[in-house]
Amino acid sequence: MTDAHVHPDCLVRVFPKAEAERRALNIACAASAWSAAECDRNEALASAAALDGAPPVFCCCAIHPQLPLALKTESAPFPFSPPFSIGAELEALERRAAEGRLAAIGETGFDLYDAAYRETGAEQEKLFAAQLEIAASYGLPLVLHVRRALHKIFACTKQLKKIPAVVFHSWPGTSDDGFSLLRRGVNAFFSFGTALLLNHQHALRSCALFPAERLLAETDAPYQSPRFREYSSYRDCKAVLSAMADLRKAGGQNANGGTEPETIVDRNFYRIFTGG
Ligand SMILES: [Zn+2]
């Protein structure tokens, strides 16, 4: 199995046996980091996995769109806690990209969830533009976090068309939005997680209708907990995939050569994160 969006360094803080679980379930993952320090720890995890012949960890790093607001509030949670210099982080990110150490720039994007977030809109714009440029210069995929901000993404269509793959983590739009991005020439991939288990209607419909070669599965662990649990983890991959399979079957979409979603999702994952 593959997990297209997870935060191993945050997950291990609430679930110390997370890496053992990942290995036991044989799940390759794209590990998101919100800072250079966090990405260093994910790189160590990736090296250990490679040494042990465990399923691979692909390292992604970016400045999260929630960071400007988090830095303004006294109670910024890990991993946003100060000291944190945005300038230094951007430099480190570019250096890492130049050294070929990243599988993707992510997660970045826009979060305009409420008035407080919207107040940091201008800073988010600047951060996103800088990271879009790094992704374009080094030919890296982008992993996007987009909350109430798809219009911002549509406004960047021209630049996004130059990015080898644009992964929407926890796809936040309607199926029409997704098809519209594809029609505009964005090489978009739509990742679905535990929202499928929580009956989010737009996610269900999008997941049923999008072409199979555009789908990914994720846990966003530990941040998207299923009902009655405090956090998500690798073990939720299976439930997400089986929800995906049910949706595709119900929509008559499992005709892709009879291939199960799991196989196609894995193929999409490796194509994106290994640049294949
Ligand atoms: Zn995330």
C-alpha cells in the first residue's frame, strides 16, 4: 500500500510505534515536513528504511500556509513553535531542492478557513509564489493544502501547468472543480483520506468520478482522525482504499481493466514521487 500524505514526525509523538506499524503493513509513504528540522528527521527515517529494506519514505518539505497565523498567535503548536525564520526556512528548502533531496515541495498552498487566516492572505500569497518557483525550477511535484481557497489555485493555473505533478492532499473541491483543473492542463492528482469514511459528500462524489489514474490515498496521519479516535495512522490506509473501491464499484468505474484501486493508486504514487 501507499500513503500519499503523512507526517511521520508528528505521528510518532502521539503513536511511538508508528514506524513499526508502517513496516508491518508494508506501506510506502510521502512524508510531509513543515520545517527543515522536521525534514532532517524524516530523512533519517528514510535512510533507516532504505538500509533495512523497508518500504520507502519519500521526503517532501514546504512552508505550510498556516504558518504565518501560527507565528502570530502565542499558542503556536508543534511544529510551528518559534523560533522560526521564514527567510531561513525558504533558503533551506531551496538548498534541499537543489541537492536533489526532495521528492516534492509540500505541503504548501492556501488556508483561508476563517477571518484570522484570511488576514494572513498576503503573506500566504508570497510564500506560495516562492515555493511554486522552487518547484518549477527544480522540476519537483507540489503537494497542496487548500482550505476555502481553490480560487487562489485556479488563479495560478498558468504556473501550475509547468509543474510535473500537482497533488491535492485531502481534495477539498467538487468533482467539477477537479475536471476543470484537468481540462486547463494541470497535471493534477487527487488524494483522498479519512474524509471518505466520514461521508463528506464532495469527496465521495469526486472519488467516484475522477479517472483512476488521478487518484491517491492518504491518512494525513496523525491529523485526520476517523470517528472515535484521537489520531489517524497508517492502519487507516486499508479502510480508505476499501471505501475507494466501494465507491468506484457503485459508480461503475471499476472497469479499468479490472484493476483494483489499490494497484492503480500505488502506480500513481510511484510515478509522482519517483519522478517516473
Ligand atoms: Zn497534512
